[in-house]
Amino acid sequence: MNPLRCLWVTRLAPFPPLFGGDAIYSRRLIESLSSAGAVVTVLCHDPDGRRPKDATNTVWSIIPFRDRGRARSLLGRRPAIVHRFSTPEIRAALSALVDEQEWDAVVIDGLAMAGVLEGRSGTSLRSGSATLVYLSTNHESSLRRQLADQAPARSLYRLALRLDAAKARSYESALVSSVDLVTVTTPTDDRLFKELHPQVRTLVLPPGYDGSGVEHRTIDMRTPRRVLVLGSYAWVAKQFNLLGFLRAAVGLLEAAAIGIDVVGSIPDEFASHVRREFPTVNVTGAVDDIRPFFARTRIGIVAEEIGGGFKLKALDYVFNRLPVAALAGSVEGTPLQAGVSMLEFPDTMQLAEGIKDLIDDLERLNALQEAAFASCRGRFNWSDRGQRLIEDLRRTD
């Protein structure tokens, strides 16, 4: 059987300084797909002029990026993310690649690239024989509506977010209707897509995990009374989530002498805001080695009020033997069970109370991390993901 020829279109080269879960997901899935035998050409922008190294079965086609910003999208019909990344340059490059050779599959990676279905590039894709795939990491329509609802009431910012959410809903619906396969990371996103598009073909494809981990760990009295909030905070939704948790939890945890570490890529301006509002919280930004923070922490927090999709930080906690405390629905797609291998709370205030009550229950903490590790072990191999995608694309053909 000939190798599957896949053209993968994504917004930016998914390498540092991009640290978000969507970039990790794209990069590892591309690598897994090529390792499974597919020949993958990746078309993307890169603002810094970097060129990732071509590897076995993987070729990178890089387009310079001229950020057109978000503001101008308010006057057009495109949502901001499509306006920024579905550029004329990448659409022209896509048309050329489709004209040059036959592809078995074309992956449209994220809503940002929905604009490639417009104009000549869209005509080229639809007239070809390739299976069209929408690779999603969120159900954008519901996510962006949630985001708008969290903005200050009666503000121009909320109005702008609502307008953008309506545009995103329209673009996402058109994209799903135009492709042959939609991949999702959680069963909830699968259900949300099928509610609006009953005939859509979907594949639930949660991430794998190849980060750091430890085989054994015991939390004891020497372990500092600290909690860890791990994440990437470039996107405003992640910033809203972090502020919501800190505003609910800092006073309570500070009074109980419980420290908080916020670790991960974070814009300088937002980091300064967090430090001013919460001077006792340790905001580190991105770090070269996260393992010392895992070792000095008793509980890992997943406090995501806004946003669906799979939370990779949950696996970071599990495989580094941190008990997980999360808002309800925040760790969907994992085998973690509330009360058995994680603790789950309905809102941020009860999450903070639960952390305070649990922090010194060492027996419970260790039981939770042991159960979580056992439930996830062997179930998140990236190599499986590429093979599953190839098999599904063969069936779609």
C-alpha cells in the first residue's frame, strides 16, 4: 500500500515560543502521523523566519507572517482569528501545492485556517480528490460564546467579543459542512458538533503524553504546602480562567498559609497585572525545567471555567504524581474519576475550600495520585494517535 500523502495547513510553526496545548497537539500529531508512515507536508506561517528541520516523511513549507491584528476584523465578516491567519499568502501557497500534486488528505488545523476554503484555494481543495479534515481542539462556537459572557457587562469589549463569537459560529459551521472528517479531543466536543451537524463524520482523538514523569513519589510533611497552576496564558480565555481562580482562592489559601505557583508562558503585561493584584502569588513565566515545581507541590489545579477541549496540564500532573483538583468538566477525556483519582468541584470557591481541606491529608493525597497514575498509565501514547488517524482516513477514502 502506498504511503498516505497528507498536506497539513496550520497557522504558525508549532514550536517554541508557542507553548499552548494546541501547538503541542499539532506538533506531536504531525510527528506521530509521519512516524506511522504518512508523508506530511506542513504549510504554515512563521513570524521569526525560522524553518523547522525537515525530517523523515515530513517537509515544512514556511510562509512569512505579517500580523494584520484583530481590530480590523471588526469591520469584516471574518472572526479575528481567521482574519489574522488565513492570509492571502498562505491561500496562494496552498493553491500552488494542491495544483502541483495529488493529496490523499488535507488537514485544516483549527478554525484559524477556515479561510483557506475561500477563493481559489477553496476551489482547488473542493475540486481535488483529497479527504478534507478539520482538526479541532475546541468547539469554537460554544467556547467563544462563553468567553464573551465573561467580559465586563455593558462594555464595548463584550460587544466586540459577542460579534466575534457570532462570526466564529458561522465560519465553524461552514467549515464542518465542507469537510469529510472532523477530529475532536473530547466526547463533549463530539456531541456538540453532532448536535448541529448530525451527518458529520467525527473521530475522537485525545492527545498523547510524552512529557516528564516519575515512577514513584510520596507526598509527606516535608513537601511544601503549595499548589501549582500550570498553563499557557497568551489567550484571553486562559487569562480570564486564571484571574477567576485567583480571585476566589488567594485570600482563603493565603490565610491557611498555602502558597500558589503560576507557571507557564505568560505575556509580560498580564504577568505584571497578576503580580500587582496578587503579590503573594509566585508567577514564574515559562521555565526551562518544570520538574522542581512538581516536586515541591502537593496539589495540581485545573480551574478552567471557560473552554472545552482536552487539558494537557492534567496529564502533566498525573504523570508527575500530583493529585488533581479541578472544576467540574475540566479534565474530560481522561479516565480520572471524581472522588477516586481526582477531586472535582462545581465552582472556584468550593475548589478553594477543597484545597484548604485536603492540603494536609497526606494519606488522601497519596491515594489520589496513585489512583490517577494507575488509571492513565499506558493510555496516552502519541504513536497510537497517528496510526488511528491514518486508519480513519483510509476508511474515509
